[in-house]
Amino acid sequence: MAEHLLAIDDLSDDFTDIISWAIEFKRLWKSGDEIAMNFFPLADMAVGSIYEKPSTRTRVSFEVGINRLGGYPLTLLKNDIQLGKSETVADTANVLSRFLGAITYRCYAHTDVADLASNSSVPVINALSDKHHPCQAAADLMTILEHFDNKNALKVAWVGDGNNVLHDLMLACAMLGIDCMYAVPKGYEPDKEVVKRAKNLASDNNSKIIETNDPVEAVKDANVIYTDVFISMGEEHLVDKIDSFSGFQINMELVSNAAKNWVFMHCLPAHRGDEVTDEVMDHNNSIVFDQAENRMWAQMSILAYLVDNSAWDVMGRVMGLEMK
Ligand code: CP
Ligand code: NVA
């Protein structure tokens, strides 16, 4: 099993169980089930979350989710700690491992979260780096599986930038055997090495990862239409970048090419009027807020899986899941 979560494919064969666990745990917890509501694998444990960038969903969903699992969340904002000023990532990892049961880290350079993990004796979870956003992908696939009955017949379409969210979305689709077609403007392609990993996983699971520069081709007959901001955190100086995304906005005209049962997804925050219109964001087929809520349930499953794997496994069996 995985020791840390840096990219979604770190979860390899356990990914399906992690998602099923989150779906079932959410259902039981919401029905007031005593066992689910008294599942405390993080009892008396402090879990630290370091943020170099702003966050709404990740921060709140981790803080609430850690509490619900019996733990104590400690949010460490970059300006308030020594990391990056007078202390290295490695020394920070060594110190935090003495106090905390797990660490989540939102950073700029992916190499920093990898460095934190390689120097930490407790699980490290990537809470977004410039390359990967695995917690988002776990919640996204949870939301897709909650919404659609037959995952084998699905097409997920990405229209937008070849960024961190696309990387983990395509890996996650490939891990579950779901076809993913992405449309990006020339010059904004996803990382070649990540695409290669995704294509290998897709071929193992009888699905396809297909690239195009044509948003209409990507959205054609798609069941899921997904986009993200054109300018990510850390790229604010690239003001002209947005000019390359003309024709990549998700609007009702583009959506008219999709399958009848289409849903719209976005990791949020959305820049309404840029990558998506209000009409699509607020449409009945938009599931962006279910997706945001699922950040918490998916992360609870991931935290329990990484911190106390046997308790997570027993809980899965109690919930009637066929755990590996
Ligand atoms: N989707 C996401 O990670 O949102 P935040 O930046 O608000 O955490
Ligand atoms: N691609 C975006 C995702 C925000 C959740 C960013 O990195 O800023």
C-alpha cells in the first residue's frame, strides 16, 4: 500500500476501494449510522496542513474531515512558519514528524512535496502542487461514480489548460478504466511523462486517453465536461496566457455537442465568464458543489487508509465492501 499520496496513481490498485469506501461512509454518516459516526482512526492525533497558496475547499474539507475522524487539525500558513525562510523542507519534515500523525502540503514546486515526503516518517498528502492535485481527482472520481451507474460506458471530456488538475483527472480515469479526451490549445499540453503514465494505466484497464486541440471534438458525446481556470496559482504574471484560450470556454453552445446525460464539473474556484458561463455553472446538470463536498469524504477515506490501514480495512468490511 502507499505510504504517501503525491499523485493519484500512488494509490494504484487500492484506488477503487478508497472511492467505494468514501461513497459508502458518506451515505452511512449522513443517515446517522452509529458505527460511521464513531469511527475515530485519528483519535488524539494532530494532523498538520501547510499552505503556501490560498485555499477554501482543501483547507476546510481537511479541517472538518480530520475532526470527524477524531483528529486535531493544525493549519500552518507559509508566512507563519520557518519553512522556506530559515529552514529547509527536509528539516521541517523531520521536526513535524515528531509531533504529527500526518502532514498535508499545498506548495508551488512538486519537488517540495516530494522532498517533504522523503524526509517524513509520517504520511504526507499532496494538497496541490504545480504538477498534481490527487485529492481533487479522488473527489472527482467519487462524484462521477456516485452520479453514473455504468462507468464502463463513460466519456470524460476536459477542455482547458494542460495543468495539475488534468494530470490527476486523466490518471484517475485511466485507473478506473474510464475514457478521457482532453482538448488543450497548442502550447498548453499536459506533461508528457504524466500522459505516458496515464496511457499505460488506460491500456491496462481497457480505456483510452486521447488528446485534441478541438473543444468540440472533446465534448462530442461526452458524459462529463470538466474545466478549470486558464491561469493557475503561481501563473498570475502570465496575463497574456488567456488569449490562447479563445474557443475553450464551456458555454451552452459547446455543451450542445455532449451526450444527453451530460454533467458539468469544475474543481473550483471558477472564474465565471472566462472558462465557464454562469448558465453552465448554475445549470441543473452542474454537479460542482457535490464535487466540492466530496473533497471531504474522499480525503477522510485517504487519511484513514494512510494513517490506520487496518482500521480503514475493517470499516470497509463492516460497510459490506469487498476489500482487496
Ligand atoms: N479545488 C481546490 O483545491 O480548491 P481550493 O483552492 O479552494 O482548496
Ligand atoms: N489549476 C488550479 C487549481 C486550483 C484548485 C491551480 O493550480 O491554481
